[in-house]
Amino acid sequence: MITAIVLIKTSVDRIPEIAESIASLDSVSEVFSVTGTYDLIAMVRVRQHEDLAEMIPGRISKIPGVEATDTHVAFRTYSQHDLEAAFAIGLDS
């Protein structure tokens, strides 16, 4: 699974509607409304790199109100949740 972090600039008067539209897309797992240079951050998970081309410029960027995107592809994923689950293997609670 390939994870991309997509930083999104939007029309500020439509952030909630745009976030909901992005969150409704199949490969989008979360959308965060954030402070700073960007308005939204979307987590996109796909099976192949080619799917990123379909998802980000092909779908996210075409949502009305999306002004720009900046995509970062993750090399590895580190998660506290995953570490806790690994250490809990074989333990009865």
C-alpha cells in the first residue's frame, strides 16, 4: 500500500464542503483541516503509484474550490498504534 500526504490549498470560504468532498473519495482515509500555509491535509492510500496520478490530479484537484496541491509520498510508516499491537501479541488482558 502506498501512502501519500496531500497538502491542499482551497477557497477559504468553502473549506468544510471541500473537505467533505475529498473525504468521500475511495482512496482517501482522512482529511484534516489545519492552520498554516495549507488549508487541508488528506491521507491517500493506493495500491500502485499510477493510482496516485488518477486520484490527486485526476480527482482531488478537480474538486471545485481546490486551488493547489503538494503531494508527499511516504517511504515507510511508523505508528505508535502498530508498535503497541506488536508488543501485545500473545498477552491476555
